[in-house]
Amino acid sequence: MSKGTVVLAYSGGLDTSCILVWLKEQGYDVITFLANIGQDEDFKAAQKKAESLGAKKVFIEDLRSEFVEDFIWPTVQANAVYEDRYLLGTAVARPCIGRRQVEIARREGAQFVSHGATGKGNDQIRFELTCYALYPEVKIIAPWRIPEFYNRFRGRKDLMEYAQKHGIPVPVTPRAPWSMDANLMHIRWVGLVACFYVFQSHAPADLYQMTKNPEDSPNAPDVLEIEFRNGVPVKVTNEKEGKSKDSPLEIFSYLNEIGGNHGVGRIDIVENRFIGMKSRGIYETPGGTILLKAHLDIETFTMDKEVRRIKQGLGIKFSELVYNGFWYSPECDFVRHCIAKSQDNVEGKVQLSVFKGQVYILGRESPKSLYNEELVR
Amino acid sequence: MSKGTVVLAYSGGLDTSCILVWLKEQGYDVITFLANIGQDEDFKAAQKKAESLGAKKVFIEDLRSEFVEDFIWPTVQANAVYEDRYLLGTAVARPCIGRRQVEIARREGAQFVSHGATGKGNDQIRFELTCYALYPEVKIIAPWRIPEFYNRFRGRKDLMEYAQKHGIPVPVTPRAPWSMDANLMHIRWVGLVACFYVFQSHAPADLYQMTKNPEDSPNAPDVLEIEFRNGVPVKVTNEKEGKSKDSPLEIFSYLNEIGGNHGVGRIDIVENRFIGMKSRGIYETPGGTILLKAHLDIETFTMDKEVRRIKQGLGIKFSELVYNGFWYSPECDFVRHCIAKSQDNVEGKVQLSVFKGQVYILGRESPKSLYNEELVR
Amino acid sequence: MSKGTVVLAYSGGLDTSCILVWLKEQGYDVITFLANIGQDEDFKAAQKKAESLGAKKVFIEDLRSEFVEDFIWPTVQANAVYEDRYLLGTAVARPCIGRRQVEIARREGAQFVSHGATGKGNDQIRFELTCYALYPEVKIIAPWRIPEFYNRFRGRKDLMEYAQKHGIPVPVTPRAPWSMDANLMHIRWVGLVACFYVFQSHAPADLYQMTKNPEDSPNAPDVLEIEFRNGVPVKVTNEKEGKSKDSPLEIFSYLNEIGGNHGVGRIDIVENRFIGMKSRGIYETPGGTILLKAHLDIETFTMDKEVRRIKQGLGIKFSELVYNGFWYSPECDFVRHCIAKSQDNVEGKVQLSVFKGQVYILGRESPKSLYNEELVR
Amino acid sequence: MSKGTVVLAYSGGLDTSCILVWLKEQGYDVITFLANIGQDEDFKAAQKKAESLGAKKVFIEDLRSEFVEDFIWPTVQANAVYEDRYLLGTAVARPCIGRRQVEIARREGAQFVSHGATGKGNDQIRFELTCYALYPEVKIIAPWRIPEFYNRFRGRKDLMEYAQKHGIPVPVTPRAPWSMDANLMHIRWVGLVACFYVFQSHAPADLYQMTKNPEDSPNAPDVLEIEFRNGVPVKVTNEKEGKSKDSPLEIFSYLNEIGGNHGVGRIDIVENRFIGMKSRGIYETPGGTILLKAHLDIETFTMDKEVRRIKQGLGIKFSELVYNGFWYSPECDFVRHCIAKSQDNVEGKVQLSVFKGQVYILGRESPKSLYNEELVR
């Protein structure tokens, strides 16, 4: 008899494929769920794989538009930056994925959800806080925190053997020395082998995927105009090319394209994880970096000085909450509400150029400007 | 009979030369004071000019080392950034200049100090708050706020006529459309004519002086290692060139040279002045920008997460206080003390590359790192 | 010919009566405005007096209900306390008075407003910021800052002489050693003669008017139940007496009565004025003190812990803004909006006893309580 | 063979006596430690009891002076109040006790420490964070979180049976409906039976021990003068009685005596525990309440306004950290350092009266007052 139904966040990779089979072994019915949040993935292949491994149902869902509108846009309004540098690309994706996973679990009558996140990172926390907030009765199966699982799979070799034994397709290429978390907003790289893991070794030049090396990027800038209303972009125009985009997903994707082509948004940082340790990450956030700079400019131009100071503090709080996984919490709801309110007059156009890894603000205009030309001179 | 002695902050330019003569006309003995804080200036010519215009004494003082050590270093420790963007290069110079001006006034028995700052900007406030804090009994003569003065000199034309009449050398080149405030830390450009004054017109490419246009900067990066102790740089090394610097003034000057050569630290922003108006500024802060990024990195690497959060709030407060001119105030003393305390363990080396307007952190190491390699994996 | 029309905030006392006549002398048409915000005043006598002194129009307006609902209630929601002690009874009345004064000025086509506040206190600032915010084109006549006025009236004696000369009724009793500012929310006492002005002399026992001396107050407590919705009281019940009140003005007045009878809400403090000086005040705030304690209790009981922490910071900011006169400012609007949002679930009943100057919370209940009885044990 | 040595925080009560015996059963050598932090306890009896139950060593230590100087004084400097009401009497005692316990463990070569705190409260966290901070290698045995223990002892009845079986003296009086935590600073009462546990039932009049019922307290006030230096009291004088005290422990004890006699410091509150739940507590904090009011007064009188605002925020942070058990943490060290620095000028005398549950500030004086009598008038 089945122990119940689990909705498993499934990536198609080795780890979650093994978890799928292991959960079945433990007596669960397994539904897989794979969110398309803009990562480069063969979704069809993943579907087939999950089906062949015995998933009862397979959900592959395109969440890209809601990811931009419901999750990235509020971080733009907040100028959300964790510890002065990290733009929260992974942190902001977790509640988006978790929200849908929980919807599926409710709809399918599943009492369990499961994920393949490790037991030491932030992602497990972000994922689980989302699930508990939106589906308080749900039970979470986190194999990498269950002794029966982590004692059985002490390394990649154990996973490979298990895969071979259970007909799970095994990766033929050797494992990369970096793990990657990719979505529409960014790619995060975390070192897996000692030499990259430490803090002083430099990241290899060929690591990056979303952004060109600025040394190889175009020798002439692109000039964009971004139009904001209520603190979110409503249109982006590349004047030279005469292109413009005006849906949230298209705007963000286009900024990724331009930013990526010019090598914008690469950072190598050390950050403080929620559970007290420091970790090093390499990030590529091309579109997000452009938007942060443009939004900062139009916001300072249109917002009252003292409101801005109070809102700056709320934005820092928001960033901490999102980083720590509390997107769905009373305090984050409250802060998001306050920040959104602060954006009522954040309206206007910012011109900027993108070149060799940098974003240069060139000018701005607004019908709501608080600037009084007479007074300043 | 003399009304008393005034120490005038003298730049050698048209405005303060007219003020010098005007103060004499009003019956004051005038001592001029010109601080060398790293601006590009013909100090000898200024001295001669002041003497020829009747200054009782002329002081020209090299404050560059104390500017770096006593004023720039604390802003590095604080990660001081006003409204998320401005690195406070002008704001931090005012108390440095004012401190010496007041010392001279005390030493020379002058009851008055005077300056040529306009009546609408931040600089008059910064200057005057410094003077009152350090020399509470001093009287300040601010000609641009005195009706007898500003009604007489309603524009540049009036100053030119006055100059010609009183033997003040008159500039032969036409007036630049931008005003410039330069020191070791930065150059600030503020538009003087309508077309540049507004917010949407783009700054001309040939405006900049401290930084090369990134389009023309070298096609290969420079790689530096900066060593910090107590949150301030104690050594910078350019490994390729085998150069290294280890005195504060040399370190900062070298970072300006490298940063400037690679076009680092240009921003075009709108900021909220102390007295409620918005103003646009173009800034070049090459060395300061490199140091901000490097310090942020070593600080996050070595400081406890929760201390960092509290210190981040204090740093924002510090930036507001400095911007508003309150360097010498009980609250700024207090905040500076707290921030300095937070830097006890901020020690280590940061490697970074400087290229095409960007600073890329490459790695870091520290004897005080809180990172526990075992734990994170 | 008239210089224009002034709406003068008129109290009926010696100072503003002299100002009325003086403004007429200066060539203005004067409209007087006297707000009833709950102070003990002979409004009819004041009306007659103003008319007899030549006021063109006389407005006496009962603002008590809007004072409670629009001004006191938001301070209750905010737990507004300035510098941990002062409940802002005067600060919160100024924008209420100023709002109506400006409405009258607009309606009557007056270009000027005037007030009798001194040139060193907070009240002039609070009053004027309100006027400028709501009627930016208005011109303010502040006689106590105009040299022609304050040089003419150097002391009370000069006012008395002027009064006698111009048929202004002159007070027959000697001047009290304390000045009083009274409204529905509180009475503020500030010493006028040296011995009470200093900080160490004790306030005389017979000073107080709103509150009984706790030594003489009843020897048995009153027990009240206050019901809150959205963070404001909607009903107060005295169970023993079987009385209950449910309109804002009645609720607040009843709490004043009970609190006053039991000597609640007396404080003797030193506070930091907006313009950098310290001043001593004695305050009586009976109803406000009861509400602060009751609201704190129901809020902590029903609000999420982390929301509470963020809201606590906003409440402190709100208190500073209100104290400094910025009720009508973008930042205070913003903060008020955020605080009001935080009160969505602040609903329930608080039982308390009032006795000998103290308020004791006895218990509380709420349909929205976040308390989980199972969990805590 | 012994599993090692445990230092057990021993109260002499039923729970920790059972834990003592149970730990021995589990194979540990047990050293008991009982701190005298001012609670009313028969320390000799507790010593005998521990010895008779097989404790290898018994430590009973008088920590009262260091409790006042090292723990209470910093909370006075901070105006530490959790959630606007709770004065942290229990929170501040835990690190004091834990510090000595860890010292004993180190000195005695014990690898383990143990305590009898429940698994749902704040005290376990406060205790354990202290131990880990000061003795990172220590292992903590928390029986109430160990299934073997809590499954065996599901209620008081199981403890009683176990006690009888193992010769542990069994309390003869029935259990009180309230649990009590007493020390020099306060008594905390938490309901143990349903009717008192809920939030609306009123506390019984005979509950209190440190404070008289204000209805029965003296009908005349006591008038005290408290002298502060560096923000801590250095002398208290009762002018009428001619008594004065000037050692920290004597000062605090005397304030407890006077405050208790007048019924000062009773509160009934709901608070948010560290682990997200709300709990109700009744507190008696007589001396602490007097000191909070007196310190607030002298601090506002002597401290710069803007320093005070920054320090107020740090004090709130400090209160949260202490409540949550982080006394010994880098961030609390940092905040304590900053707060202590802010107290440099907090010096002077405060006169106050204590009467019927209230503290009334009567006046204050200071050699460091920032008040300028000339200016204010």
C-alpha cells in the first residue's frame, strides 16, 4: 500500500532522478514537478525521463512570466541587494517554484513534497518556508537530511551505482568543478572542488554562460531607454536598433540579452548564509544589474528624500527576508506592501549605455520629478 | 580702523578674488587660506595673486596626507555611499579644509572666517558646521548670503567689471558650462548652463579629467592586490608591474592612477541635497571606487554577519551625516567610533582586476576569516 | 488700502489680542480663528473680544471629533512616544488646528496666516510646516520673529501698556509662573520664571488640572474594558458602573475622566526640541496614557512578532516626525500609511484597572490572537 | 566506566533532582552547580540534597555582585526593554549563570553541561548559546529534548514516582498553579494550569512576592536621589531616612526594597518568544523599574539629541539580542561596546518619588547638562 503521494521538485539530473526512484522504493507515489523559470534545459527529455522512472504524473510548467511579474519586479522596486552585492536571483526563484509545487500538491491531494537541496544551504530553507507558509499541513521529505538516504549516498559514486542499477541514465561527461543554479534572473556558480571552493583561487575565464567576457564584448555600447511606472519597467527601447519591448517577460529577457552581450553583472563574492557560515559564489545577473541601476536612478529622481531614506531601510530588510527564505511571511508581506506604496510616483524614463561590463546612466526624465529648476541654480 | 581679521577660504579664482577685495573694502584685514587637497592648481600663482590683492597673510597648506588618513580612510571603513551611489568626495573634503582654516583663525587671532560657497548648496553648510563645531565663537561671513554682496554681484558680468576696476586678473577663456570641484578623492561636475543643467541631457564625452573614457582605456586589465588592516588599506601591489605602495597618500594616489587609466568611477546621478532640492552631479572617483569594492569584499569575508548588519545601518547614518555637513558633531563622532570598532578584524588581502570602467574582485584571503571550509561544503 | 487679509490663530489672550490690533495697525484685514480642541475656554467671550478689537470675521470651530479621529487615533496606532516618554499631545494638535486655519484662509481668499508662537519653540515650526504643506503659496506672519514687533514688545509690560492704550482688556490676575497648553489630549506646563524653569526644582503640587494628585485619588480602582478594531478603540466599558461609550470623542473623553480621576498620566521630563536645545515640560495625559498601555497590549497579542519589530521602528520615526512638525509631509504620509496597514489584525478587548496614577493590564482576548495554547505549554 | 563528567545547573527542585539521578543512571559523573543570583532559596538544604543524591561535587556560588555589575548595569545603560515592556530580568540572568557554569566545567575538566529547561522556552536557548559561546567544544545534555527522557517523564506524576523510587525528597505541598523564576532583578510568573495560562484570566492578588499590592502600600511616598556616572548608578539616597547606599549590590537591593514596598514594577504582558509563539508572563521588577525611569531621565538630560536617537536603536537591538539569548555573541559585544561609549557623559542626580506603584521624576541636575538656560526661554 502507498504511503501517500509526494510532489518532487525534479530537475532531470542525477540527484533528483535517484531521489525519485528512492521515494518509490520507500513506498510513495511520486509526482514530478519541473518549473521552467528560464533555465536552459531540455524539458521534453526531462519529462520522458521522469515518466520512464515511474513518476505517476509529470508536471512541467512555464512560470517565466509570473517569475518576472510577481517575484523579480518587487525586487526591482526594493533595489533588493543582499549584503550590498548579491541581487538575490536564486533566493527570489525559490518561492516562485515552491508556490506552484504546493498548488500542485493541493490539487493532486498529495500530503508530501520533496526536494533535492542539500542540508547545509539556504535553498532547503527557502523552499520549505514557502511550502509551510502556503500549505501548513504539508509534510516535507528532504532526503539529504534523512540518515537512511545520506548514509546510503555518501558521494557521487554511490549515486552513479544506484542509477546504473535502477536504469537511471547516467551522465557521461565528468562532473564540472562548479555547481550551477540558472534561471531567467541569473546563474549562480558555487565551487565543488577544493581549488575553486576556497576564497582566493580565481574563477576560470570560461566559466560564465549568461555573460560574455568584457574583454571580448563589443567595442561600442548599446544605448537603451527604460520607461518605468510604479517603480517597474513598462518598456525598453534600443534607439539605434529601433527595437522596443513592453511585456514584462520580453523586457527582462531583452535586458538579459543586451547585458549579457556586454558582459554586465558578473560578481565574485563571499556571502553570509542564513545558517551561520560564509560561502563564495560567482554570479551573472545581466538584466537585473541594468534594472537595479536604472531603477535607483529614476527612484532617486522622483521620490521624496525622506521617504527614500525610510524606504531604503525597508529595502534592506526585504533583501534579508528574501535571502533567508521568508518571502511568504507576515513581515515580508508587510514590507512588500510598504515598498510598493513608496513607488506610487516612481515614473519616468532613464537613458543608459551598456558597455564592457558597465552600465552608465546618461540622463533621465519624469512627469513626476520633484526637481525644481528655478530653485537649484 | 579695522573691523577685525577674516580668514578667507581662497581658491585663486574670480569669485574669491572679488570677495577678498570686497572684504577689504568693508574694512576687514584679510588672511587667505588655500588648502592643497590634491586638486590640480598653480599654488604659486594663487599665492602671488592673493598677495597682490592685498592679503595680509597668505597660507597655502598641503593637507593631502591628513585628508587621506583622517577623512578618506573613515569613509572606506564605513563603505560610505550617499543614497546608494555618491561616494562623498566633496563632502569629506569640507571638514578637512575647515579644520585647518579654523586652526589658522585661532592662531592668528581672527574673529571671522569667510568662504565663497553659494547660498543654495551643501558646501556652505558643511563648511559652516565645521567652523562652528571647532571654533564656536567664530563669526562667519558668507558673502553670497549677504544682500549687499549678492545684490551688487548679480551675475558673472558684475564680477568681471568689479575685477577689472580693482586690478583683479580676469579669466580670458570663456566660462566652462560646468563647474568643477576637484580633490584627491574625486572631481564633481555640476552644470552651469541650462542645457546641461537639466536632468536628461547627456554629459559631453570630453568632460572628464580624472578618468579615461572606457572606450579608449587599455585593452588589458591591471591586476592589483590590496592589503587591509583594521579596515583600511596598508599596501597595494600591482603584481605585473612589480610595484607596491604602502603609505596612505601613495596608496590612494596609485589607486587613482590605475583606476583613472581604466575609466573607473564615473557616475551621473541625481541626489537630494540637504536643503530639500534635487541636483544632478557627474562624479569621477577612481581610487575611491576601487577601495569601496575591495573593502566591501574583505569586510564581508572577515566580519560576523550580524555585526555587519548593524554596522551597515551605522554606515548609512554616517553617510547622511557626512553629506549633510555634520562630520564634527557628537553623533558623527559616536558613529565613527562605533564603525572603527567594527573594523578590528577586517584584515586580509583582496585581489582584483581593473578594466574598462569596472573593478572585478578575483579572490581574497585573511588570517581572520570566519569561513570554515569543512562546514560549508 | 489694505495690505491683504490675514487669518490669525487667536486664543483670546493678551498676546494674540495685541497681535490682532498690531496687524490692523500694519494695514491688514484680520480674520480671527479659534479652534476648540477640548481646552477649557470661554469661547463666547473670545468671540466678543475679537469682534470688539476689530476682527473682520471671527471663526470659532469645534474640531474635537476630527482631532480624536484624524490625529489622536493614528498616534494610538503608532504607540507614538517621543524620546520614550512624551505622548505628543501638543505636537499632534498643531496640524489639526493648522489644517482648519488654512481651509479658512483659502475659503476667505486670505493670502496670509499669522500666529502668536514664540521664535524658539517647536510650535511655530509645527504650525508653519502645516500651512506650507497645505497652502504652499500662503505667506506667514510670525510677529515674534519680526524685529519691528519683538523690539517693540520686549516684555509683558510693553504688551500691557499697548493693551491699555488700544482698549484691549488687560488680565487682572498676576501672571502664572507656568505657561499652559491645553487640549483634549493633554495639558503641557512649561515654567516661565527662573525657579521653575530650571531642571531640578520640583513642580508644585497644585499645578495640575486634568489629573488628581494620586495621593488624593480614590482608594479603589476602576476597571475598564477597551475594545479595539484596526488598532483604534471602538468601545470602552466600565463594568462596575455599567457605562459604555462608543464614539471616538466620547471614548477619549471618558478615558480622560477616569484617568484624570485616578491621577494617571503625569510626567516631568526633559526633552530635546527640534532646534537643538533641551527643555523641561510637565505633562498630564490621562486618556492617552491609558490608551497607549491598552493598545500596546492588544497589538503585541495580535501582531506577528517580526511585523511588530518593523512597525516599532516606523512608530519611532513617526513620533519624531510629528514632534518636529512634519505631520503633513510625504514621509509622514508614507509612515502613517504603513502603520495603518500593520493594524489590520489589531482587534480584541483589553481589561485594565486604573488606580493611583497607574494602569494595570489585567487580561486580553482577541478573535485574531496568534497565540496557540497547545504550543506554548 | 563513566561516560564523562556533567556539570548540571541544579535548583534543588524536583525536576533537576530527577535529572541528577537520571544522568547518573546514564553513566555520567555529575557535578551540581547552583548560582545564588538573589533568589530566595535554602542553599544549604540544596547542597545537602545534591550530595545525598550522589553528586560528585557540589558548587554553590554567590554571583549577586557580578550579576548586578556585569549584567544588570549594561541593561540600565541600554534602557533595555523587550517589546516596549519586559525588562529582561530572566534573560539577563541566564548568561550570568551560564558563564560560571562553563568556568566550572572547564576547571573540573567536564565535557558536558546540562540543564532542566523545557524544550519550548527561551531559557534553554539562552543557556545553551552562552555555553557554546564560552566553551565551544562543550556538549550539552538537555533532557527535556531527549526522547528517552521526555517519553519516560510525561508528567509530574512520573517524576514523583521516579523520585520516590530513588530516594529523592518529594514536595509535600501541591504544585502551585504558577511557575516562578526569581532573581535579584525580578520574579517572573508563568501560569501552569489552564485557567491562568490563557490570556484573559486575571492574575490572583496574592501571587506577588517582591512587590506589595499598591492598594496596601504606604500612603506616603519615599523620595530618593539617584546619582549616576557613566550611565550607571553610583549612589542612592533616601533623604527623609538619611540612608544612602553606594555599592552596586547594595544600591540595587535597596531600590528593590523601596520599590517593592510601594508596589512598583508589576506588569502583566504577552510577549513573543524567540521561537515563534506568544506567551503570557506576570513580572515584578521593582528596582529595575525605578532605575529605568531614572536613567531615561538623566540620559535625555545629558546626551546629545542625535546620539540619543542612534543609541535608542542600538538599545532596542540589544534588548532583542539579550531576550533571544545572544548576550555572548559578536553582535551583542559590539552593541554593548557602542552603548557603553554613548554613556560617557551620562552623569548627574535624579530626584524621584515612589508611591503606589508609580515612580515620579521630580527633578534632575548634572555637571554635564547640555541645557542652556539662556537659549531656551
